[in-house]
Amino acid sequence: MDFLYNLLIDPLVQIFTYPIFALEVLIGGLLSGVMYSLVALGFVLIFKASGVFNFAQGAMVLFAALFFAGFIDTGLPWYIALLLTIGVMVLLAMTIERVVLRPLVNQPHIILFMATIGITYFLDGFGQTIWGSSVRVLDLGIPNNPMEFGGVLINQFDMVAAVVAGTLVAALAVFFQKTRVGRALRAVADDHQAALSVGIPLKTIWAIVWTVAGLVGLVAGIMWGAKLGVQFSLAMVALKALPVLILGGFTSIPGAIIGGLIIGAGEKLAEVFWAPAIGGGIEDWFAYMLALAFLLFRPQGLFGEKIIERV
């Protein structure tokens, strides 16, 4: 009986008793959710263009953060370090497309998926070989103190990171919806052969998409690295985007955004208000349990297309 009370009644009592605190928790979760959406967007872009689930996206986030922090540690100004890291990520994307993906065109998707797993371990090992395995502190000069807005405390770093991530997500959404390259990408996603027949260069589109995904990984790596430190656990943090994809749909950019907000807000509220009933550490597994529920009842996600096969 006490368990049911702590699970169902006590959270509601706390929310209505301390509405300002509950609002602070909700806003903090939404700001984290924008960061999850940014990582998930990298998965969505590649999946839309090639039908490949890029398991290496988390490793790309870590790889970008390692190079950016490493360049700064050598004494370079941050803007030079940023330009060099952008060059590294573009070169990485081009290399992956040319060396790994191009020879595997028209192969079953499971083979391409396994190739991205191989890329993951290569990037982890290569990054560690160059920069070592010690945790690096990445200071962007953004205050990490709470600010008060109408009686609500909001962390300054989380707010700035969310604005940066949200701006990039919005810009990419407009780019792929309104530009010629974006229309070509959607055509490639719908039907590779049809896109080739009307003159859309498949290999070029893949290179562009992987480059954009690499740049998305760079921004996510810098933001998460500054918040948590540049360490190899960042790759696991980036995989929190998997539940976001399951909620929003693997091919939907709006779904990546909404899914990230749901996951971010849900895990923070659960950690704070359900801990007395379930125990601590809810934030680590809440997203995956929510994703499991979606797989059982709506496997295509909130914005994904339901596939009906007729035999």
C-alpha cells in the first residue's frame, strides 16, 4: 500500500505543494531533452538518406569532443580549434562514405549496420591512441550557475546549450525541408533507384548527409563535453538518443525533437518524484523502459509511418 501511495499519490502531492520546484525540474528536463534531440538528429539524417542505422553516431560525438578539447589543450585559441575540428569531422565523414559505405552499396542493411559498429570501435580506439584516455575538462566560458526567472531557477549553461542545440536543429530542419539538397535527400530516402534515375547523385548525397551528421556530432560533443567532461562515457550518453528515436520515429526530424523533449522531461521528473517509491538511479533506465513500452504498443513511434505489408 505504501508503495502504491509513493508511486501514484505522493508525486502529485509534491507537484501541487511545490509547483515552482516542479516547474524547475520540468524546465531542466526539457533543456536536457533538446540536447538529446540534437544527437538523435544525427541518427535520423543518416537513416533517412541511406536506411542505415548509424550505431557510430555516439562515437562521432566523442571523437569530435576529443579533438576539440585536445586542440585547445595544445594552446590553440578556441576558434582555431573549432575550425580544425570541423575539418577533422568533414574528413572523417568523407572517409567513412568512401572507404566503408560506397563498397557496400546495395548490400543488406544488417551488413551496413555491422559496419557502423566496426566504425564505433575504431573511432574509440583511434581517439584514445591520439589523445589518451584521461578525462579532459572543457571550459567554454559559459557560467554553470542558476539564474532566476520569475522565481524559477534555471541553470545558465543548460539554457545556453539548449539555445545552441535548438538553433542548429531548427536550421537543419529548414535546410532539409526547403533547399534543393534537402529535397534530393528526401527523394533518396524514398527510393534510391528512382532518385538515381532522375539524376540525383546518391554518393554525393550520402557524403553530404554524413558530413552534416559529423557536424551535428561536433556540436553535441562540445556541449556534452563541457557539461560532463570529455571522457569515453560520452559515447554512452549519446546513445540515450536511441529511446528518442523509438519515441519519435527513425525518419522524422520533428519526431527527434518531440521525442527528445519527452525523454528529457520524463527522466528528470521520474528521478525527482518517483525516487521514494522505486529508488534512485531512475534517470539511467527510465528512457529505455519508456521506449520498450512504445515498441510494444506503437513500434513506428509518434511520427513514424506505419508499414503495412500485403501478401
